[in-house]
Amino acid sequence: MENVEAAYQSTLDYLYSFVDYSLTRSLRYSPEKFDLGRMAALMDALGSPQSQYPIVHVAGTKGKGSTCAMIAGVLQTAGYKVGLYTSPHLVDYTERIQVNRQPVSHERLVELVEQLKPEVGKIERLTTFELTTAAAFLYFAQEKVDIAVIEVGLGGRLDATNVVDPLVSVITSLSLDHMNVLGDTLEKIAGEKGGIIKPGRPVVVAHQKPEAAAVLKKIAKERQAPILFTDNTYFASVTQHSLAGQEFEIRKAVENNGRARASRFSLPLLGEHQVQNALTAYATLKVLREAGLKISNSDIANGFAAVSWPGRFEILQNDPLVVIDSAHNLDSADKLAQTIRDYLPGRAVELVFGASEDKDVTGMLAALVPVIKSIMVTQSVHPRSYDAAQLGDVAQKFGLPVAVNPQLETALDQAYASLEPEGVLVITGSIFIAAGARQYWFEKKISD
């Protein structure tokens, strides 16, 4: 076992020895950095594993991972062997590559990367993400999956995953994020995300602002891709919610004979935005059914009811209440604030907040300040984390009590110790803060 772990660590070191743009400060989009030619060459050399199974390809700013988890969960419930590729991971790198929601083993990842190495030497400027994506495609082919759900890493048009010819493309909610890379307007971002739309292949699009919807519609028309906007086709409404989960209905938006019949579902993921993600997943599953996959209504209901996607308004403990959330941009901070209003009305919320350096932290805090009592500012160990002291200066402007502790673990202990009776601890600002808090919490519980 020790040898396997040493080999796994060595494999991670090898992967990270390539350029990892997720760790790069002040990244700019440029053809030599984001070039699908490298990935296409690598896929050809490996025998095009990504063309050996049907694919659902998912892009978007928010909700990609949750939507992927829902689609994969339902397909698995329907009896299919399902590959799932997502990023980033919360705790272990292998979480990115799963079959039937089981991460690839450390041993198998070592083997997969060894299989890549002979071809890697022949292609210049490959990146960490490209190699990981190639390993996922290869693994799914070797495991003979029936179908794979593939999440885009960044953007869409030039993302390493965009060498696939999917059965259906999916675009979740778009908002301003990674603007230094993808463009500083919603139209530019939609243009990049819409790059996954393939000629003649259907595309399912979540509710969008009009300017984003117009761009996606234009791309789909040019590529003769049938486009389904979820909010033009279906209507979803929450019927009840609690900290244990929520129930909701989906109806057809227009029905010839008046009121459409409702399909009822339950979901353990919390927040109205997760219902919208479920609606996108539902519409996608209906398209897959039309493409010939056998997916019953009860498969959809059972898959939704059992879905797991950690780090999204996830309750770590109930008394006192401790919640982590991966909100990492202004739009997701708005959604988190609304979820706090919906689920924790009148509760005294202490916020632990750390963000990545390229985020609109003023906007994020402005969204959260109306629903919180105090702020503990911290930072993750990620190279792109916002300096805690500078973040503290931003937080001070909002007139709430602010404490600064750059060390996440001690920041958590300090904030937890100062909770009011019936108070709530909400930890957010980036997936790296959520992941670090989650890992520390569970390790601490084990040692206590």
C-alpha cells in the first residue's frame, strides 16, 4: 500500500510539473496556451478513446458540477455504467474521474498516466488539465462505460474537453467570471461557452440573461443545432424546503389543454438555484430519452432524490449549525445570500470568507452583508488566494465586525468559538475555502 501511495504522489507531481493554468496568476487567453490542436493530437495518438462512448458535455459559469452529478446519478439509477469527469476536486485528485460515482483508484490513475507518457513526450506544451482529461477519456474507454458526463474546465470553445462529439451539449447559468480569460461581457462569455455547441447536435440551455441567450441562439442556428431553452419549455417551482432537503414540481411551460400535469421530485441539495440545475438536468435527460436511452420518470425521481454533490450549501453539523458553500463569484454569492434568507431567516450568521484574487470581492461581500452579523476573513493555501489582510481592508468598509486570520484552520476555530447561541457559521468564498474547511472539520471530528 505504501508503494502505491508513493507512486500516486509521484504521479501527481508529474501531472503538476506541466503548466497548470488553474494555479497561474493574471492568466490571459492566448492561442498558444489554449490550443485544441495539442489535445486532438494526444487523443489521436491514444486511439480516440473519447469517441468510444456517448457523451453529455456540460459548460456554464455556475451549476455545472451539480447538474453533471444529477444527470450522472439518474443515468446510473436507470442501469447505465456512467463515467463522470469534473473539476476541481474537493479533497483527493481522483474525485475528478469517477465511474458510477466511485473515484478512480490511486493505483489505476498511476497506470493511466504511465500509458500517457510515451505520447506526451511527442507533443509540446501540454498542460496538467489536458493530461488529466486524457486520462479520464482513456479510463472511461477501458472501463467500457455506457455513457460519460463531461464537465468543461474553463470556457468551452478552447477547453481540453472540447474534442468530443457529444450526444447532447448542455449550458448552465452564465454570469461574469474568469473575465481576464473569457472576456469582460456576458456576450463574450456566452461566445466562449457556446463553443461546445456542435453541428446538428442538440443543446440544452438553462435560463440566461437575454444578451447571453441571443449569442447562444445565434451559434446554434449557424451550426444547425436544435436548441432547447429550459425556461421556454418547462416551469419548476419549489413546494417545500427545510435543512433536510427540498421538494419541487416541474411542468411543461405550455400545454394545449390548459394546465400542464406536474412531475414531483425531491432533492437533498439546498437552494432555489439547485432546483434550476435540476430543471436543466431534467430537460437534458428528456433529450437523451428521445435519443434512445431508456430513462423512466421514476429513474429521474430516484436519481434526483439520491444525488450527492458536496460543498454546495452542505451542512457539516446541525448543533450549532455549520454550513460550507463553494460560492466563488458575485452571482453565486447572490444565490448564497438568497439561500440564507430562505433557510435561515432571523438566525445570527457569522461568515468565514476567503476568495481567489481575481474575484469581485467587494460585490460578493456586498451581496452577503445584509444576511450576516460578522465576518472572519481568511485565505486558502491556493497560490491564487486573495491576501487575507487586503481582504480584511475590503471587508472593513461594510461596517460589520471584522476579524482577520490568514490561517484557515485557526480562523474556523476562532469563528466557531465566538458563535452566539442559535448562531450559524457559514464558510464560503471559493471552492478551496469550502474544501479546506470540510477536510479540517471531518479530521477534527475524528480526532475529538
